[in-house]
Amino acid sequence: MPEHNLDARPSGNADGDAVLIELREFEAARQNVPSETAADASALAQIDREQLARDIAEIESATAALRKGEPALESWTSPSAVTIQKSRPLWVLIGVLWLSTALVAAGAVVAIVTFVG
């Protein structure tokens, strides 16, 4: 199996010649690519606008079909229709956390005193 060394340069004086040949081939290929004219750019812009209009119309029709098929999904638009549950105050949760932390600390102190004393 042949080994490839990526850092090695080909032997001989062909280094510069290879680069020049590649640059010439690149320039020739670049010149063969047709350039856009103003008419082509205008036509492409018009096609893009038409495609955007078709996409927006498709999204709107899909939205209308979804609203018709699943009216319950639109409950977020009218909060008065939905009974909002009252959440528990945050201070209750904080108090419970502090109380549990204090109980764990007290239990640790009792355990240390029991083992030491």
C-alpha cells in the first residue's frame, strides 16, 4: 500500500509549472461560465417574487385548514376562554427549600455529635 506524505513536494522543477498550468486552466474555465445580464437578473428576481407569493399563499391556506380542523389549538389567542390556574407563590417553594436544608443540617449535626460523643 503506497504511503502519501502530504508535506512532500514533487521532485523536479515542475512545482512552479504545475501551479501555472492550474491557474491557466482555472482562468479558462472561469471565462467559459456565462455571465448574467440585466435581463437575466430581472427575470430571476421576478421568479423569486412569484415563488415567495406562492409560498405565502400556501402557508395561509394551510393555516386556515388547520384552524378549521383543530379550533382548540387557537386557545392562546383568547385567554378569557381558558381558565387560568392560580400558581402557588414562589415564596412557599423557597420556604420549603430552606426548611428542608435546615432539617438536613440539623440531622448532620446530631449524627456527628452521636458518633463523636
